[in-house]
Amino acid sequence: MEPTDRIIVALDFDNRRAADEVVDRLGEECRFYKVGLELLTAAGPGLIEDLVAKGKEVFLDLKLFEIPNSVAGAVRAAGALGVSMVTVHSMGGTGIMSAAVAAARDFPRLRVLALTVVTSMTSSDLADIGVTGSTSTSASTEEQVLRLARLAEGAGCHGVIASPQEAGALRGVLGSNALIVTPGVALPGGSAGEHARSDTPGAAVAAGASHVVVGRSVTRAADPVAAFRLVRADLEL
């Protein structure tokens, strides 16, 4: 996979105009964009249709966590929009993940990814919500990520969402074909923002990530093209 194909730029905006400006400025440099709940709610599905019409791939980050029938319906709607990836929440269990995978079969380009543990969470956060490890003590984030990744694999998901710090262990568990998409990347010296478990793009891919998600470091940069090229260069080291 070419370095450019591994980079997903997160359009984390609350309005379409700001998102369109970044897409226009990046032009042919960027091929893959993430659209989350904030922008989808603000701009509607027309934004996704327009990105697909421009030849862009779209990672629709819905983190679906609902009854299986509702999840399946949302996945079918995502597939009809032409997106390439959609997310379900692995903590919803095998039922919702299996329903998502079954719904995606009608759309050959659509991949279902299971969110494991969001990158802002730590082991203490898991303890707060009662997640325990194999010895009845609080689970480490890596232990919980791997537990949920195995569940996602069993449900037929095409891959997982996790932090760069778990990418190596996940690759060992899931094998060479699984998608491992890592938010929480930042260039050396850059801010990790709200991500508690971060690393550089190059380190994430070297460990086993198939894709990295970059946000403000590119979209809020004075020169988004130059910032995007820095991310690409880090993957080429």
C-alpha cells in the first residue's frame, strides 16, 4: 500500500463550509477522509455523496451501538452512500457486529470496522465502568482491546479501530489481512490532543497499522498540504 493510501484525514468540523475548504485545499494530495457524527449531523449525507463523486474514499465513523436491526439499517444506508468503511462499537457484542457484517455484504467495497477502546480512555477509565481483566483486577487497555478484537474477528468484521500503541499486538492476533485503523497519531513534537494513547504515524504503521487517522495537525495547519506531506514523509522513513 502506498503511503498516501494509508492516511485518512479527519474532517472534524461542525459545518460543511470548513470541511469543503480543507478538501479543496488538499486537492489530489489526499484520497481518504473521515466523517464523524458531528459533521454528518451538521452537513447531512450530501457531503458524503459529493466526496465519493470526487473519487474520494470515505470512512464513516458512526460507532454504531444499537439493536442489531437498527445497526444493519444504518450500515445499508452507509453502503448506499458509497462509503468505504463504517464503524460499529465492539462492546455492543457479537450480535450487532454480525448484523453489520451481514448488511455490508450487499456492498462489495464496504468494510465494517469494530471500535475497540477509544483512544482517549485509559486503564483507570475501564475500571470506572467495571471492565475487569483475567484475574478480576481492572483490565489494561491493551488487554481489553485484544479481547474485543478477537470478538470482532469472530463476528466477521474486516478490522478494528485502536490506538497506535496496540497496533503491534493486534497485528499478531489478527494476522496480515485485517485492517487496523489508528486514530491518535501525531508528528514528533506535535500535540496528541485528547488522545491518551498516541504515537507517530510512522511508528503506528511500523507496528502494524494499515491506516492512520490525522486530524487537526493537518486540517488546522496554516498549510494543510505541507502538513499532509509531513505525515506522508513520516510513513516513508
